[in-house]
Amino acid sequence: MRRVHVNASTEYDVLIGEGLIDHAGELAARAVKPCKAAIIADDTVDELYGDRVQISFKYSGFDTVRYSFPAGEGSKNLQTLSEILEFLARQHMTRSDIVVALGGGVTGDMAGFAAAVYARGIRFVQIPTTLLSAVDSSVGGKTAVDLKAGKNLAGAFHQPSLVVTDTDVIRELPGEQLSCGAAEVIKCGVLYDEALFAALEQGDWHDDMDAVIGRCVEWKRDVVAEDEFDTGSRAFLNLGHTFGHAIEKCSGLTVTHGQGVAIGMLMAAASAGCDDDMVLRLARCVEANGLSTHCPYDADRLAEAALSDKKRAGDGITLVLPERIGKCRLQRIPVAELGAYFARALARMEALGL
């Protein structure tokens, strides 16, 4: 079992290894005193793992209750958040109790946000069941729901007390979900780690799942320790996200987050003036991990969708632009120039046959 310690306003461990889901309660009991635990999951994950996690927590001395909601990004809204909060209230949860977020990024975001605001804040434990949440959203304390205007526009910073990642669960994911998570792993390589990126280029890194997840979590840990509340260097983690969130919004959220980020990274590289070899190398890596390189929307529509990006501040927005594999830069631009960046990216991708 790998252990990555996160030094934030709440210090906690991220535990990574095989077979951990059936020991989640035992591991949680080492981090928080047994109490009432509200296990929150979408209906798909609840059916797969809810009983196992509940048994584990009960065996370790927790009084458990469970709540599930319909799976999918469409549930990540204020209505579902309200229903979770009402459930916690009906169960007479107190500030000495915990929320357990069992699932992917949607569940982690919503259950974490509920924990952040219920009774003015209670503790929570993350048990990520997707690669995307394991390497990114379960670590760092960002929680949120979507509004009609855009993704993650209502939320709070609220660090977990523990993260438990069972790599057997990750390996069992369908190919499309593994690909979505691979986009965030590729992002880590482009940002910080050329050796990690090289390991991803052939698309056959799954036998090294523990090491790959651990490396990504270590990078995330270091960024959070430096900039917990996203006022500086943590902005680098938005690589591909301004472009990708615009694609997701234009699709009515039918394009997955991972697929949006993958195309978004390519658009960022194409608009940043990277040489052709670097853009094509990134494209090959994206395709080797089961992701598309094609953006089906025009520049004007994408720019309009990006106006609601939460990273916008006044009339400006900060883009993360690659310079080479392992090194990126932050560039502040006027919002009025977004359309030109989208247009330049799309034109260059088309010229390169992407």
C-alpha cells in the first residue's frame, strides 16, 4: 500500500493499493474516531460497492446510513445537493459525524460540498472509484456543483480527512472510464513529468497503476501544499480545462470531462505556438489512451461558452499554455481575445490533420 501525506489546512493521507475497499472502514477508523457515517454514492456505484463499504464501516465500529442519487453529470446540481443535505438532517447527523464520498468526481464534489456546508462543516472521507477522481478530484479539497451557467460555479474548499483508493476497483472500470481518467494523468505528464508522459505514450501502463496514481497524487499534493486555495500556482492544474469545459458545455455535457480535457490540452498546445512535433506527440498520446483529438464546435461558439468559466476574473482569464512536455506557462489574456485563441487552435489542428 502506498501512502501519500497531504499537508494542507487539514492534514490527511491518501492510501493507494489493491483490495483496500473492503478495509475502508478499518482505515477510516485510524483517521477519525468511529461515529455515524453517511455513505453517499450514485446508484451505479452504490449497487456495485455500497454493501461492501457499509459492511467494512460497520465492522469497524461506525453507525452507517446510505444515500444514492441518479448517476451522471446531470445530477451534479443544487437540487441533488439539497436532497443530500436534507438526508443528512433526517439522519440527525452532527458535527462529530462523517460523510463518506463513494464514487467518481461527481460524487466526491457533491458529497464533499455537502460536508462543507452541513452544520457549517463536518469531516468527510473520499473513496474514489474512477481513475479521474483517484488522480485528481479526490485530492486537494475542491468541492462544487454545476449551475445552469457553467461547471463548478458553486462550491467550497473542504479537505477530506482520508482518501482510500483501491486500484483493483480502478482496473475493473470500463475502457471509456479509464480513458477519461487517463486524460488527467496525461495532464500531469505535460505539466510536470516527461518520464510519466513517456510511460503513457504507448497506452500500456495499466500494469503500473499503483505507481502511476501515486505519482499523480504526489504532484497534486505538492501543488496543494503550495497553493491550497487556488490563488497562484494551482492554476497550472487547469491545463486544458478552459478549452475543455467550453467543449463540455457546447455538448450539453454529453462529452465527458476527460474527453473535454484531452481535446482542451491539444487546443492549448496548438494555440500556444508549440512546434508541430510536440502537438503531434501529444495527439498520439491522447489517441493511444482511447481519447479523441477532434473538436466538433466552432471558435465563436466555444468562446461564448467559455465566458462563464469560473477561472475568469473581471475582463481577463488565465490560460495554461504548454511550452514543451514537462513545462507550461500561465498567460493572462483579455476575455475578448478568447475567440482568437480558439480559432488559432482549431485552424492549426485542422492543418495537422487532427
